Amino acid sequence: MTHDDDFADLDRMLAALPLEDAPVGLRARILTATVYRPEPAMKPWEIWLIGTFVALAVWLGWLVATAPYAGERFVDTANRLIEMGGLTSVTTFLWLAVGVSAAWWVSQLTFPSTRRIRIR
Amino acid sequence: MAAALAVDPPVAAPVVDDQALIDAALAGRSDAFEEIVVRYERAVYNLAVRTLRDATEAQDATQEAFFKAYRALNTFRPGAKFSTWIFTICYRLCCDRLAKRKRFSNDELPDRADPSAGPAALAERNDEALRLRAAIDDLPEKYRTVVTLYHLQGKQYEEIASVLNLPLGTVKTHLFRAKEQLRKALTP
């Protein structure tokens, strides 16, 4: 005689014991938290990248601002760059406008997504 | 035997196995994950409610278990049993919740959410299922979980041992003692 035989009645009772019904709304809660969860505006790596650039920019800005004669040197450099780059000519502004509008149009393009679920 | 209870009968005719559903979910089919939820929601909730003895906390644990499973679906080992995996996730979450409860309270673990439905009151109703549930609820946590998994998964001791992260022998011993206590509790 085995242990299983000892508990044959109990095993039968357990086998016949129906599962409790899950509360109404639990399934909706689960699905809302998983497949229907809205995509975050940015992916983690994008947040890290932007954060790194912002930190770098702040650090550079702090270096520039604390350098001796920072204001005068900044104005001098800006003036020299404007003259060197020809930013005073109409042709340069025209090309800049073309470049900006092309970049804007490219940013508006959308591509079909191949994955509806993204495992985050 | 009882393993069949863990899975709701599918509504549509073709029965798709769990691995195919997981593959489909990973390929972007949200309906595939919905089907997984439909299949295991009740079983996972039952494990949580038996372990925690609190319906509200059990709902939270069930939701969290599916959320964790969804996030980690790409780490699911092909060939493994999904039920074992989701039960393991759920059981660990329940253990965390029980540990938190113990930390914030010096008292014994709280009883069921509805104290009026104690074993004595339920016995008066002469309902076998209710009496059995009440008797299971009165077991110590380690025995209660083993019996619940035995109920959900049948005589698959290896699966139970895997979920509980216990040696096979310990699972069998716990189950034997749990059944002894249940039999005593149910004997008039």
C-alpha cells in the first residue's frame, strides 16, 4: 500500500475541487499592464543619450563661462565664424533654408512597424 | 488529473500549444499573449490567493506576475513549461509580499480577508469544496503552497519542486504532511 492509496479520497476531493474564479476585471487589468500598455515616449537608451549630451553641453558651457575673458572671446569668435562662413550673404541663408526644410520633411516620414509588441 | 483544471478550455477549435503562443507574442501578436492570459489567469490567481490568503493582494500579485512574464518573455527557455515558469514568478512575488507583511507587523500573518468564513462556519454549510478550501487555508504556508501546486499541476512533483526551489524529497515530505493535516481537519 502506497501513500497515494492512503490519500485516495483526499486526492479525489482535490481533483474535484474547482478553481476559484478570478475576479471580474482582473484580466483587463493584466492586459492593460502588458499588451495594451502605451509605449513610452522615449526608449531608455534614448534618454541616456540625451542625458549624456545635456551633461556634456552643461560641462562645456561651464568651462567656457568660467574661462578668463569668456564674454569678449565668445563675441570675437562668433564674429570671426560669421565672416568666415559667409553668413552675411543671401546665398548662404538660402542654402541653410533648403537644408532645414529637407531635414524637417525627412523627420516627418513614417515607416511601417514590424513589431506590435515591444518587450521592454 | 488536476492539471486539466489549470487550463480553461479554449474557445476556438484549434488548440495552440504554449510555445507557439509565446513565439507569436514575441513576433508581435498581442492576441497570442491575450490567449496566454486567458489560459493561466485563473490558475495563477488561485496560487496567489491560496498563498497570500488575501484576494486584493492576490490580484495585485497576479497582475505583477503576468507583467514580469511579459517583460521577460524573450528569456523564456524553449521546451520549458510555461505553467511552471509563471507559477515560479508568481510564487516569488507572493513570498516577497509575505516577507513585507512580516516586516511591518510583529503579529502572526493575517488570516483570510473574510474572517467570518472560518472553517467552523464553512463546515456548517456541509459543502465539501468549501470545507476543503478552508482546511487548505488553515495549513502552514509551506504546506499550503505545496498542496495548491499539487492541485494546480497534478502529480508533477518535479515541477512543484522547481517552482518552490526545493528538493524533490522535501516536496514529497511537505505534501505528505499537508495531506495528513488535511485529512485530520476534514475528519468529522
